[in-house]
Amino acid sequence: MRYFTLDEFDSPDLPGSGAFMHQEFLDLLDDARDLAGVPFVINSGFRTEAHNRAVGGKETSSHLTGWAADIRATTSNRRYLVVAALTAVGFTRIGCADTFVHVDMDPTKAENCLWLY
């Protein structure tokens, strides 16, 4: 990866757990970061079940299986740059909140989805 290290994706309660992220997902995320031209700060990558519960994540969260990440984006311009790059490289599952953009490519979930938190 050009822009990330696996520890950026660690669940806070399990050092080294970034290794559970799927390489296909990480490669595409790296491509999006390159295209966006701005840093992608990872708020959340892989999550243990305990950490997912602690942050109010869904029981079916794609973070639990290494298919998702939340990228810090606290301004409308940053959200736009992140979402534009994610869609340009082929991501089809994106959620937007005030402070982050969620992206996943969970093969068990529907594609072509954009949602708000």
C-alpha cells in the first residue's frame, strides 16, 4: 500500500487486527486515496465484536469482517473529495455522516447504495 499501514485499521482493543482487512478492499481504498489527492485518516477499520458493540455498530457491520472503513471527513469539501474518489475507483457502498464517510465492499450486501447517518 502506498498511503496506509495495516495498524491504521486495527480495532483499538486488538493490536495487529488490521491484518484481518481484505487486501482487495485495501488496494481499492489506496487507489481512491491517490485519486483524491488528500489524506484519508481512518477513524475505524476492522472491529472486534466487543468494540463494535461499544461504538453502537450493527450486528451485521462490514467492519467485523474486514470489508469496511470510516474515513474522517469533517467538511463538505472533504466529504465530496472522498466520495468522488471512492466512486471513481469503483466502490458502490458509501455512507455519509457529519464527520466521516463509510465505505465498504462487503460481498454479502447489496451494491449501488448511498446512505446518510
